[in-house]
Amino acid sequence: MRLDRLRVILARAANKRFAVAGDLMLDEFVWGKVGRISPEAPVPVVEVSSESFYPGGAANVARNLREFTSEVEVIGTLGKDNSGRHLLDLLREHKIGTDLVLHDPDFRTIVKTRIIARNQQVVRVDREEFRGPTPKQIEQIAGRVREILPRLDAFVFEDYGKGFLEPDLVRQVSQHLRAVGKIATADPNPRRQLDWGEITAVKPNRSEALQAAGIVASDPVDPAMEDRALLTAGLRLLSAWQSQMLLITLGEQGMLLLERNQPPHHIPTKARQVFDVSGAGDTAIALFTLALACEASPLEAAEIANHASAVVVGKLGTATVTPAELIASFADDESA
């Protein structure tokens, strides 16, 4: 895609409105250096120099969208604990709407803590609770979504498998989305077989696609278009999920786009350096959805998502891509 075409697509983004539903998390990064091995056990001692906090999970999808547009809502559950208050503050700092967030005093806010020493992740500590909304809360959320749908351009389901996207909630919201013809996308979790309800697109990675399609795990094949397991999984899921298209992220191999009644397209990766893959999938689903809402073709949207993912894996931490960085990535590609 040419740079002038990208500018046309991005120019439409400013006034687009999105909602993201899924598992909200607080991502904590503890930065330091390793100077010695602990005398208590054969493990490194990390001398902490700083800490950083970012919206994670579905909240990171919203944060990526917010770089390009002015109105993004998140839908999920937070506890009334310190971590929940901290994440709520971060969302508001980013001017992400939180009116549809459930505040549950009995829920423990999900926190992922990554300890980084000399740009290498030493360990990750997860504090999480697997609990979905109650039937009453599902009815409340679905009703609120139906109310805001007229002013939305697109909707994203972000499933990290922590329980918020209950099957009945997804069913009700999908019905509302389909009834009004809204763009809807999903980033699935292989541990949960959800009926996405004939939405616009689903975006698994390769291992998730194979698992969801019931295909035995295997190593990627290069080139990707000769990866029989991948292509079989893609076609099987396109039929099973009844989505209009499927975008499978392939890590260092880029992405594979499948559309109904169209040949598959392989989009090679644009990543030059990979420092941290944290949140790369969030960026991919965010930018793919954004591009579709801005009237990009499916292939153009996949190219934009591919470039955006290449930018964020070159950063440390749960990162986002800016419009300037995305344009620069396409400019580098065009001048190469």
C-alpha cells in the first residue's frame, strides 16, 4: 500500500468511535539489573531501579486505538482494590471512557508483573481471578452496549481467557452488533470456545488457530503459504466461526489473511528488531479494526496491522504505535 493511501485512511480515524470488551488488566514492569546470584537459591538478584504501569489486556487494545481516535470505551470488570483504582486512573489519563466498567468489591483486579533486567524478562508474576459477570451483570452490560451502539463505528472482543467474556454476554452483544450492521472483531483465547456470532473478523495467532481448529500443534513451515496445517486451520475456522474474514498472526512470518471466496494472502513481517512481544496482538487487533472502520480493504487493514505490530515489538514494555510511527514505517518500506 502506498503512503498517500495510508494517509487517506488515517485521516478518517480521528472521529471514529470504538468500544472494547474483555479482560482488563494492569501491566506492571519492574526494571533493574542483575549483579549477583542469590545465596538463598540459584536465582538472580534483581536490583530494582524503576517501575512502570500500563493498561493491559483489553485496556491495552483501547489504548492503541486511542492513539488514533478521540473516543474509545472499555467494558470489563475491575476490583475496588488499589490495582483497580490505579488502572482506572491510567485509563482516565489516556482519556479512555470507563462508564461501562463494572466495579466489583469482591473481584481481584488482574495484575501482570514482569521483572526486566538488562532488557531481558527474568520472570512474570500473575495475580488474577478467573470469574465472569453474573447473569444480572450480563443483562446490564448488554443493555448498555445496545444503548451506545448507534454512536459506535466498531466493536472489539478481547478475550484473555480470564472469564469476562461469558458465552451469554458474547451472544447477546453479537446479536445487537449484527442487528445494526456494525464492524465487530475478536481476539480469541484457545482455552475458550466462544460463538462469535458471524462477526466481521477473528484474529488468532498460529498456535491458537491450530488449537481452536482441533489440529495437532506443529512447527511453522516457511514459506507460510506452504504451511498445510495453518491453511487447513484457517479454512476450518473461517467456516466454524462464520466470520467474514480471519487474520492469523504468525510472529516473525508476518500474518495470513483469509476471506470468504478469496484466495489467502500472506503479509510478510516488517519487524526489524524484536525487543518485547508484550501486547503485540493487542496492537494488531486494534489497528486492523481501526483500518476497517476507516474504509480500508481487508488486505490494506492487514498491512496496517502488520506494520503497527512491527513497531511495537521494537519497544520495551506494553507499548502502542502512534500515527507518526506508523507513517514512518510505511515510508521506510516505500523508500527501500
